[in-house]
Amino acid sequence: MTSQIVILNGYGVALASDSVVTLGESRTYDTAEKVIPLPLPHRMAVLHSGAVLIGNLPYSVFVGEWVRQLGPKPLRNAEAYQNSFQDWLANNQQWFSPDAEKNDVLRFVR
């Protein structure tokens, strides 16, 4: 089970997450990256829980590829980033060969 916290106040935002991932029934590792900060000027971070692999690739690979297409201007709000990531996943089928896997990924992100 993943434990994450986001704290907001007038001075900023703090994000935290555990780094343990369970593979299979009981195998655990302490090396999962569940908080992925976006580079400036995108003052945003992606937090995820659950599967750290999608189609045998780490979740961070998908986030990194998506970030490359964001461009030099920040988006308007968090919902715009969410929609952008979902659109990117839907329109980059080279990452997902069968349609079922693509639909699973989109359902996971939502």
C-alpha cells in the first residue's frame, strides 16, 4: 500500500511518498520513485501509486517522454496537465501495441 501526502500553505507545497513497491504476492523493493517533479517552468509534480511498470516500462519513462513535448510555457492549471498527459498517452500508440493495453494504461492514469 502506498502512503502519500501533499501539504499546501500560503508559502508553498510539500509532497512526500513512500518508496516501497510490491511485485507479485510478497516481493518488496525500497527503490520506487513515486514523485516525479517536472522541470521548470512547469511548477508541477506527478505522484503515482500502484503499478510502477506499464507495459514493462517504468512509469517515469512515460512521464519523461510526455514532459519533452510540453514546451517552454507552463499550462494553466493542474487539470490542463492531467488532460495533456492523458492526450499524450492516447496519441502515442507506439508505446502500446495491443489496444487492450492502451486502454488499461488510460484507465490507470484516470
